[in-house]
Amino acid sequence: GVYGGALRQQMALEMPKASLRVVPEGYTDDSALSEGRIDLAIGATRPSGADIKLQKLFTCPFVGLAREGHPIFDQPITAQRFVSYDHISVSRRGRARGPIDTQLAEIGLERRVSFTTPTFYSAIFALASADLILPLMPQLLLKTLEPMGLKLRAFELPITLQPVEITQAWHPRLDNDHA
């Protein structure tokens, strides 16, 4: 992900014989940490289990994202204008609806999701050539866009959404493992 490069560099310095295997969030079941199939889970989903230790790493707010010449940028971005364009939903489970729809319903609005994809990166490539909006782009991922050369522009959402909390989780048997 966005912090993978920095993590690999630090591991090369401090743990040159260690290897890093990144699996998609949701790839493992809730017992993966307890059973030792993974050592550390980092993400927005909190693993369950009474024996699992959890540490908050940081919170990440959301922004909207669209191509640079998108007509949404022609006027102030109101909630009404925000829902007047087709949206992209990012969901590894294929869901088109989520917390944003609850917030919109509270003010009597509904959006149209015309494209659902499992990853943010497939969503941003879809934005580059269409008048779509990606309404829930983690702000942390914005810095990964510039090297890709995509002409995309972030904007402040016209509704209030809670930032996502990123945590790390591990089994206590690893507390004294120097690796």
C-alpha cells in the first residue's frame, strides 16, 4: 500500500533477512493471527478474538477525487452537485452502498454508483477518462498519485464523514519475538 515502500526500506535496514508478504485486507479469516498464519495485520478492519492485541496507528480522513477537467470543479461543490455525477464505490465485497449513503439520506439525497471495484487503484484509473467521482479516497493515498502522472484532483467532501482508523493487530505470543 501507500506505506509499503517505507516499510520495506526500514525492514532492509533493521531486519535484512526478514521478508514481507502483503495480502489483501479480508484475505485472511479472524483466526489467522491466533493460528499463526499471519504475524501482523495492518488495516482498517479490526480482527476479532479475545487474545488479539490491537494498537491504533493513525487516522486517515477521506477526500473526493475526480479528473482535473471534471465539471464538478466549475462551481462550488455542494451536496446536490456532488450527487448529480455518477460515483465509484470501492469495496472488496462488491458493495455499492455504505456510510456515505447514510449521510446523504439524512439530508434527503441519493447518489448513483455506476462502477464498483475492489481497489482504490483500479478506481483512480477509471477516473482518468470519465466524468466519475471517487467520493471516499483516503487522503493518505493522494501522495501516491503524482508519480503515476494521472491528471486527478482532490476536493473536500460536502458532507461530514468519520475518518478511517488504521490499526495493527498481533497475537501476544509474538510480544517477545525480536523479529
